[in-house]
Amino acid sequence: MIIAVAWRNIWRNRMRSLVIISAITLGIFAGVFSTSFMKGMSDQRIETAIKSEVSHIQIHRPEYRKQDKLKLYLPEAAEKLTKIRKLPHVQGVSNRIVINGMISSAGKGSGVKLNAIVPASEKEVTDIHEQIIDGTYFKDTPKRVKPLVLGQKLAEKLNVQLRSRIVINFTNAQGVPTSAGFRVTGIYKTANHNFDGMNVYARYQDLQQPSGLPQGGGHKIAIYLDENEALSQTKSKIQEMFPEAEVSDWKDLSPELTYLNEAMDQYMYVIIIIILLALCFGIINTMLMAVLERVKELGMLMAIGMTRIRVFFMIMTESVFLSLTGGFTGVIVGYLAVKLTAKTGFDLSMYAEGFQALGWSSHIYPDIDINTLLNITILVIITGILSSIYPSIKALKLNPAESIRTE
């Protein structure tokens, strides 16, 4: 009976109820959509970093990540690749020689990280070959030419273009100063300007001897998985296979991405809570007005035998109904809006320079998971209950005799 009466009481003042329900709907919709937008940004940054920069897992010598020296290479790295390929969920494996050196063009120079790769294997673990905007990715190259692929940002800095000659100076594994000449055959562009300005790619066969490493040696074995959910399991298996090596996943290699993922989750709930707090005051105000308008009515109900606890729950039920009606509508509208825009996304190309300087994509695809929607729904229910307490207590303080005499 209380539930039926409470529902009818909401619609006694139809306009006021519709206004507060609309406000709750818009607030929850804004919260759901803004959180999905931020989650889309976060997920894209992590996906870009995995595909273009770090892969899912990397294997190094234990000291390499701290000292980053050319002599700290993995012996027989090529043999390890064969064993890793047989593991489930492993989509690609690539061995790299990594050299820190100085790249020079005509009159200009810059520090770079030179990645010596096997192009066919590298295609399995990174998407650099898909990011080529000029030239080719190590194909149709004359045998006498040592091809080099570099980022657009670095090409602009060095003022070079396709077929420009580049010299890279470095110290090999034996400590001997060495230089190697290359021709620019490809220019790539990712969503991360800092990455593009620092990383260049050459063929493994062109740098294996100049680097002073034995055939098959390498500094990094990059591993790409078919699903991120298999990360922990695969990492543990590889560590068991090679206990003498350091096995790191993308969370270890880029802790800022882990922090970003956790921070975005926290920001999403902070935004939702702020919106719900604002709506909470609106619900309290509406229900207080409803109580004050019905002083005589409530007094009459108590005078004819309706207990105070029933009055309390009636007012509380009205508040909860308002919250749930607007909250559920907002969640549904927000979810539908996310699904409608998830495929096309939002093109923020006008801010591309700023986004790419931070490593973000300028095309955002909103995304949201069911757990987040459930958590938002629970928060809406809690907000409705909390908003109903004060107006319900106010109704309890009414004196039936005085309320009936009130004009």
C-alpha cells in the first residue's frame, strides 16, 4: 500500500516531478558519457603503447633496464624465440638489438634509440609498419643500401626526407666507437610525438656485426599476445622457462600507463559522486517542498491511525522512486549514446598536436563496461536513500493536532 501511495504522490505535482526526474536523467547521462569518454581515452593510450611501443611482454638481461648498455645482451636470444612461439596466446615474437647513439644528417644531429629488427618478426609485435606515411617498411630495397625507418618528428628535426643519407655513431659492445651509414626509406607517424622523435629502425643483419654482438644475440625479446587477459599467465610461464632472464610486462615497462588506468577509474567515480551530490540536494529540496505542502494531509493520516514509521517510509519511498526513475533513465540513455558513438568516435583533430605531444590519439572512441554501469546504478540507489532521510525525518516531527489546524 505504501509503495502504491508513494508512486501516486510523485505524480500529484506532475511538472515538479518531471523537472527533478529530467535533472537526474541529464546528470546521470552526463556522468555515464563523460566516464566512458575518459575510459576510451585511457584504453586507447594503453592499446597504442602496447601495439607501437612496448608490446605485452619483454625479456632482457636482469641488469639491462637499469644500465641500458650494449654489452648487456641476451645470449642465444634467437633460440629463445622458438620456444616462446609454442606457448598458447603468443601471437608474435621479435628479437631486437637496441643501441643508443647519435644520428646525424647534413649539419644536424640528435640522440636516438636505434632498433635493429627482423622486419617480418617485428610486424607481429608492433604496428609501425601500418603507420608508414611516406616510403616503405623495409621492402624493395637494393642490397647495397642499408634502409632506415624513422619517425616524422625526427625527420622534421633533422630536415631529411626519403633517400636522404643518415649516419649513426655509437659505441659497440667492445667499447669501440663505431659509425654506420643508412638511407631513409620510410617515415612513420604514431600518436606519440616523443616516441617518433626518439626511435629509428634498421635491419638486424645490417647492425649485428657493427654492434659487436654474436649472431642471434639481442637486447630485447618483444612478445605480443592475442589477448591481454592472458598476460599474467604467459608471463609466469616464460619466467619459468628462462629463470636467468628478466621478464617484464607492459605494466612493469610503462608504470605510468598502470597509473593512468587506475587514475582514470578514480576520476570517473569522483565525477559521478560530484554529480550525484548535486542531484541529492535537488531531491532533498523537492521532497521538503512536498512535505511542507502536505502538512495538513500528513497530520490527518497520522490522526486517523497511520503510524509515524509508515509516514517515514512513505516519504522515503517517494524520494527513492524519483532517484531510481531518473537514474535508470539516465543510465540507459548514457549507455545507448556510448554504443551509438563507439564505432565512429569523436574526431578532435584540431587538438591533434597537443594530444600527440602527450602520446594520446586525437580520435576518441567512448567505451564503458557493465561493471561500471552496475556501480553507477548502485550509487544512484544509495543517493536516493540518503536524499530521503532528512525530508522523512521532517515529516516525523509533525504534530497531528497542530497539522490539522494549519491553514
